[in-house]
Amino acid sequence: MDELANKNILITGASRGIGFDLAELLDQKGCNLLLHAGSDLGIQRLKEVFGGSDRHCFWQADFSKPDMLAVTLQETLQFFGPLAGYVNCVGLRVRRPLNLLNVATATEAFVTNVVSHLEVVRIITRKGLFAKGLSIVGISSIASHIGSPGVSIYAATKAAMESANRCLSKELFTKGIRINSIIAGQVNTEAYKELMQSKDSQVDLVLDRQYMGLIEPRGVAAMCVFLLSEQSQYINGSSLPVDGGYLV
């Protein structure tokens, strides 16, 4: 039996990309999943795939409105049970040059990608809502480390999340909670495919440096599983790359 079997795991942003592949992987390992999506369509997709099991629950919430998260998440957890793991796969992507940025766009990105993540961590680390050894994982991006034109706000939000996680790792350690980040390179998600279709050129210059090639979502999901497990018990406050060799 897998060591994660019967553990309660929350995955936010579970209806697409890395979050969806992670949900499939943890479902196969026998985990009890609390699966989040921000839209009706996302919840519908999750229920179609995972709704046949009584081990799983679903939570719909808008991460651009963090003040609305506390009540619904706490009520859901009181029914679902204490969490052994939380993986945040929510990431509002913003690709705009400086002259097209505005305060509203920047604010929405920071609220969705950083503030709501911190709010979820604040909620789930309350007494009675987490199990001993809770492991938290945030999906960051290579963009926060390399710098690229047009992604300043998105990169800044991911860098902020990583910095916050490092601070929280020392603060939450006294509760027996670990928190880490994954630096994902270019991943072959639905969002990536949509981006490439919208471009005039189908050549992705990022892959010139990501010499191991485009990463499949399951590869990032596997790192999430490792960080959720006791095999990573001595890793805390770290940002671990799954970048196809980009940072080498």
C-alpha cells in the first residue's frame, strides 16, 4: 500500500494542467482528494472524472476574491477532514509589455497568485484542520528566476510566493508543517498550447535553453508526490527545479 493512501490532500487549480495530472496520480495512489476549481466548467470536469469515488470532494472558489475563501474552505474541511497535504496549482498568467500594464491587472495577478495562496495556508494550518506532518507545495515558474520580456507581473507573483513559502517554512515548522516550492520550466499544459496557438510563430525560444525538452505535466506532478511524502521529510523552505535543465 502506498504511504499516501487514505491521506487527505487538497489540490487547488485541479481542473487543468499540472493540477489535473496530479489529481489522477494521487487518485491512483488511494488518496482522498479535495479538488478545487474556480469555474463551473472546471468543477464539472472534475466531477466527471473523479465524481465516481466517495473518497473525493470538490470545492469551487474564486482566487481573485481571497476574502471569500475562509468560510467555504473551513466548512468544507470540517466535512472532509484534516489535511495531510496541500498543492497550489493556481496561477493567473499575465503576458503584457510594460506599456500595456495597469494597476487592475497587476493587482488581480498578485491577489490570485499570492494573497489567496497565503490565505489558504492561514486557514488550513488552524488547529484541527491539518494532520501531523502536513506538507504544502506551491507551483512556481522558471519565469521568476530568469527574467523574460512581457512577463514581469507573472514572474513577480511567483517570486513573491516562493519568498513567502521560505518564511513560512520557519514559522510553521513549530507545528510540524513543511512548505516548499517547485520551479516549473515550460510545461505542456492546455495554457501552453493555447499560448503557442495565439503566436505568429510556433517556435518557442524558451526550449532552446530548456535542452531536455518540453516537460509533461506528469513530471511536475511526480515531484509534488515526492514532496508530499515522508521521503522528503528533511526538505523544507526549498525551491526545487523541474525545469528540463533550464537553470543549468
